[in-house]
Amino acid sequence: MLRRRSTSILVLLVLARAARAQLQDVTFDNPVDVTSSTPVAVATLVVPGSGVSDVALTAHVYLEGAGFAYDSYAIRICKDSAAGVEVGEAEWRPGDRTPASGTFEADTVLVTGFDRAVLPATYVLCANKTGAASPDVTAYVRGFNAETAAAGTTLSGFEAHGLVEIQEITSTTWDELGRITVDGGAGSDFLLTAHAVVVGLGLGGGYSYQFGICKETAGGTLVGNAVWRPPLAADAGASTGDTVSLTGFDTAVSGVAHYVLCARKIDPGAPTLDGLALGIHAVRAPAGTTAFGAETTGFTTPTVVDSTSFASAASLAVDGVAPFAVRLTAHAYLETQNFGASSRYEIGICRGSASGAMVGRALWRPMRQTSDAHFIGDTLALTGYDRNVSGPTTYVLCVRKYDPTAPTVTAYADGLVATVPEPGATAAGVVVAGLLALGRGRRADLGATKPATRGRLDREVPC
């Protein structure tokens, strides 16, 4: 049975006015190379405030590289420095290099974190190889959001470390991975974010798995939904896996409620998965405050992505006391088959419309074995942030081909959630330092046929 040195189950209940911190880089101008098993900082976030407070964190980063052979990379949120105490962990496991459809492979990984800290506090989004001989990868676009408890209130959380086993995913019946307990009081909305690191043997072959945030019990009402359909591995005995992340939204919750991060096979013949690490947190918006969400938990409203123009997968209208700031998290499941060397896709959170200003950005660059004609799919999750917003504002989760020759994909099971400051909170401590880690990293390949050819993605990419 596969095991991992650490697991985490995270919970956040925002009971009163809270400060927010954020960082968003939607360009490819600040690459950071990940060259060793020593963690390197990708982004640093300073959360303002004073006194002891609980902090919930959500971060995403796009990683790209080439020449993989069952390698893995850790993406963590650490305290104070890249060598500090880990408060959240995820993993990226890119595919096999031979024989593969393309040279480069890339993915966006989202990780949640939780900490009880003396504010101000510093958190670092960092990445490292888990094996020193793995190929170098480069980190590009990323986002980092934090929410804290207000003075006099508390959040609850749990961190487990050591060789702790999480539930196996063995059948088409929902398996519980972790749960949180919340109290909605007289009536509250809850915005949820979760991630799970899963691995298995002999994956691929078109088999798929479903991940959900369920209410009360595993298999209960879905308030968030994600799917994973891994590519075929050339070596059926090799361990492969991924981090699957998703959002959730539940309205008008009164009293005590439970949310369960759960998973199941969609196909009965799919191989068993083992969970290695996970996180889940919930942001509470009591009655009279503002939280917004839109979740598609089925496959009844697909979005066909067939061009380099953005297609809208979901939209959300928010409002608040101007000027206000908006913190966003989103996810969408993309799938198709026959990916090639130039098969990149872009997912964005845009203001106003699918062609509006981008406030969050992620990309996906799958790779497949040349003999694999099965469907491959992944859930892409990302953060977003928009400041100095005035009046009713719409945000759009949108998807497009980045490469014109990429196969058409279909987007399903999407989610888009947002929080804005509570009434009167606009002037609360939101003085924040968000620092990008800068490096002389390799530039992203533009899909050239020769592995030695390097370029970079456009500096200005409208959403």
C-alpha cells in the first residue's frame, strides 16, 4: 500500500470581519526554475494584522518541463520561508517520456493550507523535486490568497504529520477522505475549497474518477464536483497520480453541518487509488454579509472549447460597498483525446466578460503515450483576486485553446466562488505585501518541434 509522510485535514470558519491578503501573477514574466530537492520559493505572501489568528490559504502555480519518467514534484505552503514548517501540501506527477506525443508537459496545481499564527505572518508557496534526478521544471503564472479570523474570533483546524494512511478509493461507492464541521448559526453561506493527492498503479485506459464535496455524508448532496481521467502509463507497474482540487458552495445553512471530501471510481474496472495528502477549508458568510457562488455538479451543461477565443464556462455577479476587493477560486474539468505536441489550454477568471481583464490565470498542457487513444481529462483549479471594485460586477470563468491546432476539448463540472469584505470592512487591515520569487528560469516552449527550441508565452494575453 502506498504511503506518505504527511497528511492534512483543514477547516476554516470565518465568524466575523477578517483581513485578506493576495497575490496574482497572470503573466509569464517571472519564471522560477525548480532544480533540486531543496524547496525554492515561488511566491511570498505577508498576511497583515496583530495578535493570534487562524489563517486559511489557497494557492496555485503552473509548472512546465520535459523529459519526465514517472517523476514527482512537491508544491507546499510553508511558514516564514521555503524551509519553514509546512502548512499545506500538494504534488504533481507528470507522465512518462517514451514514447510520448510531445516534448513538454505542464499542469496547474492548487493547494490549500491552514495555520494558527501570530500576525503579521509570512507564508511561502514553494516547490521542489521529490527525487534529485528528476528533470528541472519551471514555475510561471501563480496566485496566492489568504483569509484570517477577525480579532476575538477563532477558526478550527487540524494537521496530521507522519506515516498516516488516508482512505483508499476502491469502488464506485463514495469513500470519505476527510470531513469538516461548521456552524451556520441562524443562516450562512459557505464557500469551500479542497484538494487531494492521489496515486495508483496501472492508471489510464480511459478510466475516470469523481471527487466531491458532499453534505453530511460521503455520497450526500454534492456542493462541489471534480473529475480526473488520467493518461495511460507505458509501465503499468509504475506509480502515477495527481492533485485534484475543487470548489464548493452551499447557501442558507443553519446550525451545525458537515462537509465531506469524498471520491469514487466512475468506472468499476478502474484501478484502486490511494490518497496521500488532502486539505479542505470553508469560509462562512453569516446572514447580512456577502458570499457568492455558482457550481455545476453534473455533466448536463458542457462547454465546447474549439478555438483560441475564450468560451464562458460559468459566470458570477457580485456586489459590495465600494471600493471593495474580491477573492475568487474556480475550477473546471476538461477532457478530450489525441493530445499532441502543441496541445495547450488556458483557463482564466475575467472581469465583466470572457474578453475582460484577467484576474486569475492557469494553463494545462497534457501529454499522452502515442499509443493511447483513450479520453484524458483533468480538473484545473485556480485562484483570482480583484481590488478596488465598485458596484455590481460580473466574473467569468473562461477557457480557450492556447494552441490553434490543439484538439477540441469539452469543459464540464465547473465551479466559481467569491467573497467580498463584509459591510464596514473595507477599511480593515488589507495592507499586504505579496512578493513574487524571481528567477532566471527557462522560458516556456512555444510548441516547436525541436526540443532545443525555446520561446515564451506572450507577455500580454487578454482574457
